[in-house]
Amino acid sequence: MTNIVDVTDKAFEQIKTIYNQENPGMDKGLRLAVVGGGCSGLQYKIEFSELKEKDNIIDREGIRIIIDPKSSIYLKGVVLDFKDGLNGKGFVFENPNASNTCGCGESFSV
């Protein structure tokens, strides 16, 4: 089975570092979600959150990445990467489904 989201090794290492620093607890995971808003209509949301009944779960080295069913529609095929170059530092969503993205890269439309 293929994952909804592909998390690069660099992004996963950063997730693992943050997870170990914040120690959110065994009943939580890193939630990747899409919510309404932003300059293009939809925006990405990343947070530690408790698991919900219908969540899709990607388990990697004991760290769970969770995606709700509604967000999975928009995130299917997305690559989550982490950039730390001259142009800024942070998580980057590479979304092949986006028909339009804003200049900051934090919102999109389909």
C-alpha cells in the first residue's frame, strides 16, 4: 500500500527532532491537514494532535503521521519536504494536485 503523503528523509528527521523536543505523548501524532483559508482558498496545517477514529495513519519508526479523510483527498500524492537554505527554513508541501499556489507556498487551490 502506498502512503497518501510521501515524507522525505530530511522532513522526517525534522519531525523526529520536534517530536522528541515536544514529547506530545503516545496517543498523539503529527497531523497534516488542509483547511479553508489563505490567499488561494486552501492552506496546509501541521500540528500534534490526538488520533481520531477514521484517521489515515502513516507509522514510521514509532512516530505517527495522521491525516483525516477529508484532507487526504487534497494531500494524495503530496511530498512533504524540509528546506533550510538561504530562501528560508521550514516544511514545504510539493503538491501535484494544486492548480494554483500563492507566493508564500502556504496556500493553494485545486
